[in-house]
Amino acid sequence: MVKRLNITLDKEIAEELDLISKELGEKKSKLIEKALTFYFDYLDLKISEERLKRLENGETKTIPAEEVYDELGI
């Protein structure tokens, strides 16, 4: 399934996207999709690192699976 979006880009980014699209013979939308997928993977890592840091600093805690199962009645 595809969802159409309208986006606004900085002029320099839009120009670079045009150049790369022509050079690689790929649609701009496909390049943006690939770039976002790559960036979201990077953000997932950063979020994981931040969560781990909060856990190590005692700012958050884990809940044992047994408690979750009991709460859900599993």
C-alpha cells in the first residue's frame, strides 16, 4: 500500500535530490523512502541507547515477565 505525501524541502536538498535521482535513474520518492528507512534505523539505535542509559542510571526499571503475564492473565 502506498500513501501520497506532500513535503517541503530546503532548496539545496531538493536540488541534490534531483541530481542524485537523475544520476541513479531512480524516482525521487524511492530515494526519499530509502533515506528515511536508513535514518529510522539509526534513530531506533539512538532510542535504544538512551533507554539503556536510563535503565543503567536507575531512571527506569524493567518489569519481570511473570508480573506481565499475571497482569494479563496468561
